[in-house]
Amino acid sequence: MTAMNSPLLDHCPSTLPAQAYFDPAWFEAERARIWAREWVPAGRIDSFPDRTIRRVEIAGASVIVLRDGAELRAYHNVCRHRGAELCAAETEPLRGKLVTCPYHAWAYATDGRLVSTAFGTPTADFRKEDNGLLPVALRLWNGFVFLCLAETPPAFAPDIGIADAALSLAALDNWPMDRLVVGHRLETTIACNWKIFWENYNECLHCPGIHSQLSARVPVYAKGIMSPAESAETAAAPGPVYADGAETWTVSGRPCGPVFDGLTAAERAEGHRFVTTYPGSFVVAHVDYVRAMTLTPISPEETRLKAEWLFLPETLARPDFDLSDVVDFASTVIAEDAAACEMNQRGLRSPAYVSGRLMPQEFDIARFHRWVLERVGNDVPNLKAES
Ligand code: FES
Ligand SMILES: [Fe+2]
């Protein structure tokens, strides 16, 4: 019997077919129908220096992001004249508030308008207003820059596991997100399909066996569940989020600096808040720091992962600040998850494995699968009907 508001599934759905994790046709369909259509993270705002053009790659498309003071804009990295690449370097200064093509010197204003065709002298049938830079949608959320290649972008919809868009969008409002700066960064490539990463993220059945340190800290994780609502026993008596009086995800269990003063009592008691922005990132907000994770598919079986630990500048400046106490805790979790993801990927290559079954506790994986299938369902091979 499950608890009253239990999110557990009432059946065991089939997983995605094995091909979904290595077939180039799946990978291409996902690139076109997910990564090139959804909001994808491009970095913290302070990774875009003022008066600079920065080149970023989104779903195989080269994009330039221009920053001029508070103004941030993104365009495809291509000139409207004969299609030259506008920016070859990682970053370039924004000279004279213009983006100038290195080939025949067409020049564009930061709002994308074509302002000069240089030595070219157009005839009356050429209209400058029809030949501006090709825009890419950009939005800022809690100090993160997101880009979307779609001409009509979908709603920006962070996910906190409940069907309330306004609440999800506001989930980090009491954290001082705009003031946080990166204090540590970890980048690694995991030998797995990007969906394997999300599946592992979306369940805690693996926690008791894979994460000994984390399960000792978070008692519900030691039971293989993500929240007290998932079992009748813990729903009736949730108990503290952390064992042994710990307050956060540090090795010592102590906050790495002052607790954020805008948090409500309930938010402080919550200990960690996960906010997911599919397909490319999630944020874990603690009472004393925040960790942002970004993933980028490199190939069907390789995913680039970036972790950034964000702190208040005054926390980083404290003489007693202990970076390794903070970073070592989650770095262990990340390494354990990466190894689990790679083990999963290797197994999926077995010619004997066609597809598997989810357990009722894997309700968030089922939701993630539906999210993927709603977008690529008609475009991928060998798809069996979801049970
Ligand atoms: S291709 Fe850019 S000015 Fe000619
Ligand atoms: Fe994990």
C-alpha cells in the first residue's frame, strides 16, 4: 500500500528501447526536435563580459551573444551577405558597438540592424531592413543565460515536480541568485547518452548502493526514495532532512558561510531544492550555496557535464571559508553518478537487451520519457508503444 499523496506509479511502464541510447537516428531526431527547439543553458551572465561578442554552440548551430551593458542579444553566427562566419574566436571585443563581418565588412548594430554594406553599393531593390542579423531567442533566469533556436520558442518552464508553472518559475526567488558568483567549476565528459544522465538523476533507487556518503546524510535517500511522500512510513513521520544535525551538502555538514537571509523557515528546513530545466540543466539550491549543473550531448554515447558551485562574494571572501568542504561532497556524488551512467550505457549495448521496465518509484523517469516522446515520438525508429 502506498501513502495517500504518493507519486508512485500504479504500474511498471516499459523503458525506452535500447536504440534510443546509441542510434544516430535517435540522436539526430533529438537534436532537431529537442535541443534545437527548447531553451538551452549558455552560461552564467558573468561569463559574458561587457562590450564583448561571445561565440557559443547550441545543437550544432554557432551563435553569437553580444553584451553591451545590461543589454544581451543573441544571433546566428552568419553574415547576411554571402554567409561568412561573423565571429571565429571564442570572444571578440564589440568595437564601436558594431558587429562587422570580417569578409566584406558589412556592419550590424547590436540590435541586429544592417547599418553598412561597406564597399558594396546596393541598388534600389535591396533593403537594409530585410538583411539584419538572424536573431536567436535569449532569456535570463536567476543569473543564467538561456538560448532557444526555435523561431517561436516554447514557454520557459523549469520543473520542480509539480504541475504549477508559476510556482516552478519562482522556485528560486528567495535565493540571491543574481548576486552569486562561481567559486568552483568541474567539467567532465561522461561516456553515456544524455538521457541516461537524466534517468539516473530522476530516481533514488540507486542511492543506497551507489551513494554511501549521500545516503548517510539524507535518510530518505538511504531508503531508495527521493522524498518522504514516496512511502507511507516516511509520509507519516518525515523526520529531519539531514542526519546528525547536518544542515547542508558539505563534508562537515556545516554551512560554508552565512545562511541566505531571504529564505523562509520552510525553505531552510527543506535543505535542498532541485529545479530542473530540461533538456540541459538543473540547479540544486541549498541554504548556504547553490550548484548549477549543465549537460551538453557530444555524440550518442558522450555527454559533457559542467558543475558550477555558486556563492555570495562575501562568503568566498571569508577567512574561514573552506572550499574543499563544499566541493568534495557533491564531487563524490557526481563521480558516483557518472560511473553508474557509464555502467548503464555499456549494458545497453548488449544485443540481448531490447528494453526494460520501470519500477513505481521511477515516476520521474516515466515523466521524462513522456517529455522526450512528445517531442520525438514520430521521428525515431523502433519505437514500441508506451504501456
Ligand atoms: S559575407 Fe559578410 S560581408 Fe560579405
Ligand atoms: Fe545519484
